[in-house]
Amino acid sequence: MGKINLIPTEKIIERLRYENPWWVNKSIPEMYSSMAKRLYFNLFYPYVIEKNIRRALVLMGPRRVGKTVMLFHSIQELLAENINPQKIFFIGIDNPIYVHLSLEDILNLCKQSLHLENLNHCYIFFDEIQYLKDWERHLKVLVDSYPETKFIVSGSAAAALKWHSTESGAGRFTDFMLPPLTFQEYIHLKKMNHLIYDGHISYGDNQIPYCLTHDIKTLNKEFVHYLNFGGYPEVVLSEKIQSDMGRYVKNDIVDKVLLRDLPSLYGIKDVQELNRFFTYLAYNTGNEFSYETMSKESSIQKDTLKKYLEYLEAAFLIKVLNKVDINAKRLKRITSFKVYLTNSSLRTALFSPINETDTEMGNMVETVVLSQWMHREKLDLTYARWKEGRSEGEVDLVLVDDRKFKPVWGVEIKWSNRYFDKPKELKSLINFCKSNNIQKALVTSIDQSGLKHIEDLAFSFLPVSVYSYNIGNITLKMKNAT
């Protein structure tokens, strides 16, 4: 076998110049500068310019949520702040041209291409870092070797990033998680903020500041559109992609993660089996499963199922929700649980868009609500389900205070106005509140809102689109405040 021809240095330097047009023209490519910034940008950018702590910044998140765009927007901001354009480097590690190079080699070529003596006060962006084997070890060495340089990297093979950065990058990396687009960001990207105004809602005896809408009909129309197409910034802004959602999302997100990222990280042998299993979960998003039924329906062994669930959750494709009983106690043996897609538009991509009268709408609405909550780290949401004697019931979302083992709140997620007119029919929620001494709860509807008193309980009704908008809005405010 002959010697492998390595790519000539001039070619690689040519590529670097192509990837960094601001070295010459002082601006980022138009395709990025014309895109609206995500609302999460204002949280991310302070970490980019943070110089006091010697750490690399690791931007993590599922595929296609806008990580690369976020890096370019950061570069745009640095240029606007008059940082020398020749001190800003962007390198897409997924390009095969860099395949035989270490990060250090690439940095030397950057220096060479601009005739720099050192990299002091440079900002270096590595996109798609997971394509480099043992990236976290390489990056740690760079952080130690170049104390005057800021490293910002992005990566989407989530599981690897999550695990490795905790083990070997301890104290060297700052992690920033970019989740799928919230409904609030979707409204912002579509420039429809005029639908929203600041108001109040009644929750028990309290008046709580809350974003409300002048036009629930239009907001609901956008909500259904978001539910089908909304998790990915590019999809939201492109009708062309929406018309061929299957190809775009499936090829790019599902296939790359299921057929490439996960198998290579975890040594999964039967890639088709994993793919089939994910499709089965996606179709049934929001349903309760047990290992028994799952194993029977998918004919996959229980141990393998547990692993697959773990992998898919680590790759930000699904969220597993565990169960509590009527007294909000966790069950010792986990036999059943619910599984949700982290992004409802994944289901659209695999099957087809749904409309507001479809039977799947209930589960899809729950999936959307849960995906808004996923932006809050360390929030341990559960659902309640019980069967005791004659009493059985379920409450969709319950937050349990882990120190007191008491539920903080319960929410019943409905795509229906029926219970606004007949709140007494919410028997499960009534029983749950009474068993746990909770005086108030929230119930969603299609377009009805107001406070209903049932015996000594107060149920606040809200359109589910308004509720979803507010989860995102409140989360962002909390993050901005810390």
C-alpha cells in the first residue's frame, strides 16, 4: 500500500481563509448576519467574552437548534466591539480537510496563515468538535497551554459531550446548553410579538404577572404550526423545508444521530433496531410504557431497551418521565414511565403534520408543554398515576419538592374546553389535590381562561398556547436574573 497523500498545507490554509472571510472584509457571511438571533444569545455571549476564568466554553445541544449560527452571531458581536478581525478564528472540525490534524496543528496553521507570532487575546471557535477523537483531552491541553486565548467549541453528539466534559474537563470547561426553540422564541423569530401583552392571571388567591394574548385564535394557529414545525430555527423560517420536513429532519437529525453518532459512541451493533425503536417511541410520544409491553411490542430484550432509552435521552431525542402515586410518593421499583420526544416536530418529520382535530393532538400538546419545561435544568418533573381499590386516576405534570417529599404543584394538560364548563369532571385532579392538601392547580384549555372553584379548590384555566409561551418566558427571565 502506498503512502497516504496528506493534504498540502497551502490547501488547508486556503480553507481557513475561506472559513474566516472577516480576516479580509471584517464581516460574517450574509446568510448568518441576516438571521435573527435566538433569545438565548444574550445568555450565551457573556461567556464568550468572559476572560477572568481560564476555561473553554462548550456549547451543547441537539442537532439543528442553531449552534453554528450562535457562534457566527458571537463573531459578529466581537467584530462590532472592534476586536481585531484577525484575532478571531472559526474552524469547522467536521470538514474532512482537517481529518489528520490535531487542534494544535490547526492553530499553528492559523498563526501561519496570518503571520501571527502568538495567539494572545484571540478568540478561537471550533464547530462540531465531536468529530475529533478525544477532543476533550486536546481541548484541556490547549486551555492550559494558551492562557491568553479564549476557546469556544460546539458539539452535538450530546451524550459524548456530556459525559466526557464532566470527567476530563473538570474545571476547564463551562457548559452551555442550547435547547430546541421554545414557543416564545418561535413567536419572536416570526416577528409576532404584537400578539402578546403583559397582564395578570388568578392563581388561587394570588394575582400573578403573566403574558396574555389579544388574539387567541391567531396564537393557536401559530401554536399548531409550532407543534408541527417549530423546534428548529431553520424550519420555522423556510417553507421549502416545511414542505419536505421528512427529508430534512429525518436525514439530518434522526439519521445522523441514530445511524452515526450514537452507534459510534456506544458501539451499538444493530443500528436498524435502534432506528425502529425510536420510530415506535416517536409515534407514541406522551404514552405510558412498561418494560414488559415495550419489550413485547418491539421484540427487543429488556436490558437492551434500557440501554436504548438511556442513549436516546443522552442524545436529547427523548425525555423519560417517572411516576409518583396519589400521595406523590415515588415508586420503589420503576415498572412504568412516560416517554416524550424533546421536540414535537420530530414526530411530524417521521410521520406527517397533524391538525387540531386529530386524535393525537392530546399527546402532542403534552409533548410541547414538556419540551418547554426542558429548558430548566435540575427540575425534576413527574406525573401521578394510581390505582387503589376503586380509586384510579392520573395527573399529567407534578413537581415534587425533593426535600419535603410533597408536591409543589400539579397541572392537567388538555386540548379541550370541556372541563372549563364541567370542572367537576376533573376527578383525578380533585382527588390528587385533596390527598396532598393542595388548594390550587392549573388546567389548560383550547381558548378558555378564568378561575373555577370546586368545593374548596381553585382551578386556574388557561389556553395551552398561552401557558407554553409563559413557561419559556419565565425560564428565560430566571436565567437572565442569575
